[in-house]
Amino acid sequence: MNDQYAAMWEKLNLDLEAHDALLEVLGKFYNDIYLSQEKRLRGMEYLDFVLAEIHGLRIKELKEAKENGQKIIGTFCIFVPEELTLAANAIQVGLCAGAEAGKEKAEKLIPRNTCALIKSFIGFKLARLCPFTESCDLIIGETTCDGKKKAYEVFSQYVPMYIMEVPQQKYLSDRELWKNEVLKYKNKLEHITKNKITPDKLKKAIKIVNEKRKALQRLNKLRKAIPTPISGRDVLLINQISFYDDPLRFTKKINELCNELEEKIKKQEGIVSQDTPRILLSGCPMAVPNWKLPYIIESSGAIIVGEESCIGTRNTRDLVDESAETLDEMIDAIVDRYLKIDCACFTPNLERIEHIISLAKELKIDGVIHYNLLFCQPYAHESIKIENILREKNIPILSIETDYSMEDVEQLKTRVEAFIEMITP
Amino acid sequence: MNDQYAAMWEKLNLDLEAHDALLEVLGKFYNDIYLSQEKRLRGMEYLDFVLAEIHGLRIKELKEAKENGQKIIGTFCIFVPEELTLAANAIQVGLCAGAEAGKEKAEKLIPRNTCALIKSFIGFKLARLCPFTESCDLIIGETTCDGKKKAYEVFSQYVPMYIMEVPQQKYLSDRELWKNEVLKYKNKLEHITKNKITPDKLKKAIKIVNEKRKALQRLNKLRKAIPTPISGRDVLLINQISFYDDPLRFTKKINELCNELEEKIKKQEGIVSQDTPRILLSGCPMAVPNWKLPYIIESSGAIIVGEESCIGTRNTRDLVDESAETLDEMIDAIVDRYLKIDCACFTPNLERIEHIISLAKELKIDGVIHYNLLFCQPYAHESIKIENILREKNIPILSIETDYSMEDVEQLKTRVEAFIEMITP
């Protein structure tokens, strides 16, 4: 594969040798964590292929799209409205932020006490390892946390950046600020793509993104079955790929997978036995290929049936109201939908704990594992609150704080195994 | 002293024993760091008295004010407009946040990876050690950093809280949001004090706070003299006291001190010799009694001639325009003045580095020491940027990251001494 794309990667100014090494590690990692799973679903072939070709075929598609005049918009956050990006005939992709890369270089530009995700996207750029970052015409940052907000100041010296300000509360004046940000983003897109966002185009784009969310909602509902028909690792991968792949293709493939899952459920064919402890994973986003904790959990005798996370239900729970007809109504619908996001960046963010409790009931979970990226302050604060509230409600919870290194794997295993033993029915 | 006020402290529900121990440590600390200084200024007697009576006489004044129907408003941030507080006939005071107190208790409610200042105000409350916090009718939080924003959620379970949202950029829509926040604060004040804020009252209050800032501006200008007439420790203390004492009394006393300094300057009487290396201290706020680093610097043969900090020039640089006549004009003047604050919470916050460079020139400094509270992300990010820019400009800089513990004092001394040796002319 590497030879096939070497010229393309070279043109993107990647560090070819280091990139080859990265892909090799990623491949081995994927093999161990994904391909080794028993009773693999047919529908996962698509995801295996996408993942295998994530730096290959997908980048080639982006390249061809660029040659056809389309613009590539990179993001790190679910606050960037993909509806607008698509309506401007641009392509929105998530950027590499899930593995240790260029860490030493990154730590010269941002504090060591920064979360691994932020260090990673800076490091990927400095080490020239992310073909998505290198393909972007514009990268959208947001002010969701101090770490990202300030890191984007440095990042903007290396990539073309645009910042969206996400408010910190949800009052009327916050909505006004956010609406203004959404409109500014629309203008920015129109300016760089030279495409006018019309009501027609936006209506279509809203539908496309809603359909993607609906497919993921359908998938999440199917996981309620006991025994559950799909591993948490696979669903995490699906959520991760949802940020990279073409939305129409992705939606079609996920719906096909859901058909397969429905058949399995009818036959009561689970991915694990009926009495396997069911875990709700909650907390910080897990960007590709950050599969460390899910792998530990699922190889310790439990199964993950929900991800309360940006790369999970936080991104798919709410749809944009499709009844809007005028452009302004559509913008309002987008503004309102995105302000429903229960990110820890908001204060007081009471919705999130309600969502966790209702997910816990719906998915009939045996315990919650809260995942915090070391030095992520907003989620670290909420993890203490959530722990206290869930304990009061007699919902078992384990709080994990970690980063992308493999040094703590054995220690995490011990803690996770003890927790799973405790909650095993 | 303790006996005299014991009944008052008991009524405030302080932990008397622990509070006595705290005052004893504080007294010793003050003696070592302040009273031991040579060539002490007459004008510092006022500050020695205020500091000695900070939990005594000043709290008694607040108590009497409360008995006369005045409300006490506590703050942790220079974004809370004291003009409005005074115009509502309320008293604004800073709250204890500068020493380790109740740390273990605090770490059960907020993450360990939280800066010492935040841990301190939570700890002071949980350990019942801050008579200011206990005297407050309302405490105003703000959304300036993730740490405080999320810690206030917990803090609000223990004290009456109100949150002001500080925007993260400085565009028109940010100003609108901030103006709305200022107006909401005005309404809140009118509601709890039952006093209407009239143009007359606000005009007077604007003048009072401006006069306080002017006195501090005057003080800072006098420090330009070579040799400088006052120690940095003393000016830090003055800045700290500016958050606690009655503004009219404070302004009068600081102006008297400035008169004394002018005499000294005329006679070329410095607090140190002419060739003492001059330091600009820049970075995180130093709340009472956080004198660790200034003491290390000034006992290592250098003198601090400027504090680029919230408890320093950031709070005093800008005045509110006094030409406004209507209430709305005055509100606008307040809104604009506070949006000039160059806090690291803003992105990109380019003003701050400009201010540092111009301060460095004005004060004829030999080097900058940047002070970062461990885990304060916004200032940690800026410290790297500032270091790079100052190095390009050949302005020596030393970056220090520390907290309130005394464990690193020897290590800090070694680093500071080496830096001072390097920059000694």
C-alpha cells in the first residue's frame, strides 16, 4: 500500500519514513485490537477497509476533490457545523489527534501539562505525519477549553486556521453570540469556497448530516439488546470513521450493518454471552487510534454498550430540525441544535449528568467507566461530580485518568478487572 | 488580637483553632518577608496595620457595614466591576486564595491537577478559615479559565454564588455579550442590595475606583526612578491590599506614600543601590500571602520594579472614561474599560506581549521573571510565547512554574540566583 501512495504523501510533505513506521504500528495495533475479535460482523469489512485506507484511498479522494475545486475543512470538535461545510460543497474531516506523535517537538510549543489530544495534533503537524492536516484548506478551531484555545494560537503559525467562539453558558446572549459565530463561519466558507450557501443546498446538507446521525442513533439503539450484537470497540471505530469518511457512503454502510445486527438480534446471537457485564464509557473523546481503554475493558470480560462522548452519543443525539424553509430558519435550527451539546465547557452543564443517567437505564448497564484525558480540566472536574451523583444512585463507577502512552496499561488492567469483577451480576 | 475578635470569628463559623494557627504562621511570614526589610518607608505603616488587622479590624468593619444594611460582595477576579458594586452601596472584597489551606478537603471536590489559587479558595471555605468568604452576601465567579469555571460549580454548593460570563475574544458580539453580563450584574446588585444604581451614584463610584487606580499608576511611575524608591514586595502588598481595604482610605494612604517616595527620589534615596538588577515580574496573580517568589527574587540581590499581573498593572492600567453622563453611557464606558484587560483567557490576546515589552522599556528592567501557577493553562501557554518573543528582543527571561508549597524554595532560589547573576549589569 505504502508504495502506491508514496508520491501523494511526498507531495503532501509528509515525513515518509516516519509515516511508514506509524502505519506499521497502526496496522499491528488494529490487527491485535480489531481483527482478532471473534464472531466479527460482515458489515465491519467496510470499516476495516476504510481504516486500512484512511491515509491512502481517503486522502486520494480528498486530493481528487481538491483538483475538482472542492475545499477541505479540518476540525477537532463537534461544534463545527458540518451542515454548512457540506452546503458550501466543501468536505469536513477530523484531523489526527489520537496517537503520540512529535511529542517532544510539541512540548516546545505548548506546556507539558497539556492533554494528549492537543499535544497530538500539534505533534502530528510538526512531525509531518497527518495527511489530513496537510490536505486542509482551512482548519477550524474553537474555544471549548483553555488547552485548545491557547494551543490554536501556536498551531495557527503552521496551518491556515479559523477560530469559532463557543460560549460558556446557554443564556439568550450566549445564543446570540453563537448564532453570530455560525453566520461568520458561513461567510468564511462562502469566501474560501466561492460557493454561495443557498437554502436548497443547506436543506440538503442538513438532511445528509441528520441521516448520518440517524444511522448512528439506530446503531446505538440496537446495542440495547441482551446479548448485545456488536462490540464497543467496533462502535467506537464507527464513530471515529464518521469524522473521516464521505457521509453518504458512511450512512449507507452503517445502515447495512444495522440490518445485519437486526438479523443477529432476532436470532439472539450476541457478540458476547448474555451475562457479560455491560459498560457505559463516558468522558473525553477518543480519537483514532486511541483504543487503549476500550480494548482493556473488553479484554477483561466486559462489553461496552454506549459511549457518552463527543466521539459517541454527544455528536449524534440531537438532529437539526428539518422543517425550516428559509435560510435564516435553517441557521436558527443549526444554532439551536449545536447549543444542545452537553460539553463540559459549559457551566453548569447539568444536562450531561441527566444524559448519563438516562443512558445507563436505557442500555441496562452494570457500570460506568469515566475516562479522562490527563490534564483535561473540564472533564476532570465533571468526573468528580458524576462519580458522586452516580454513587448516590447506586450506579457503579470507575474513574480512569490516562493519556496515550502504553506505560500504564498493566495498572489500568488491574483496576478495570477489579471493577468488572465487582459489577459482574 | 485573637482574643479581641474571637467572638466575631466564632459567629462567622471559623475554625478558631486552625484560624489562630494560620494567623500565627502569617504573622511570622510577614515578619520575615516584610518587617525585616531595611530602610522601610513610613507609609508602609498603614499597610503593616491593614495586614495585621486584615482578619480583624477589616472584618469588624464589614460586620458593622452589614449591620447597617450594606451587602458584601466577594470576588476572585478583576473582571468584576467594582464601580457597580460601590454604586449599589455594597462593599467589594477579594477572598482568601493565596495560601495552602484545606488542601486535602479541596482535592476531594476538584481535581488534584488544579492550580493552587483555586484549590486555596475551595480549601479556605471547607476548612472555615476565611472570614471574608464567611462575611459575603454574594460571591461573584467568572468564566475566565476552565479551572475556575468548573470549580465554581462545586463552590456554589457552599456559598451564595453568581457567575459572570467573560467572553473569549474581543469582537463586537463579544462586547455585546459582555455588556449584557455587566447589565445583569447591575440588576443582580440592585436586587440584593435593594438600592437603585442611579447615574449620580455610578458617576461617583467610577471616580472612586479611578482614583484608586490613579494612585497605583502614580506609585508605579515612581518606581521608574533609578535607584527605585520601594521594594517590589511592598508594592505587591499594596496591590493585594487594594482588593481588601476601603477604597477611599486606601487611595489616600497610597497617595501619602507616593508623596514620601517623591521626596526620596528627589534625594536619590533608593531602597537598593543604583546597580541592583531590575526585574519585571509577569504572569499569574499573587494573592495574599503568596509572597514566596518576590521574596526569593529580592533576597537574591535583585529588585522588582513592576508586576505585569492581575494583582499589578493589569488591574490599574486602564481607567473608566469619566465623561459619560447617562447611565447607559457609563455602562458602555465600564464595558469598554473591562474589555481592555489583557487576560490570557482571551485568544489571541496580542495586547499582553505589547504591554510587557513597553513595561520592560519604561521601567528599564534587566530581566523578566514569568511566574506561572502550576496547572494554570492559559498563562502556561502564554509563558512559552512570551519567552520566545522576549528572547528575540534580547530581553532576558526566566520562566518559573510553582505552587504554594515551600518544597521547591531551594530549587527556585538556585534558578533565580543564576538568572540574576546572568543579568547583573
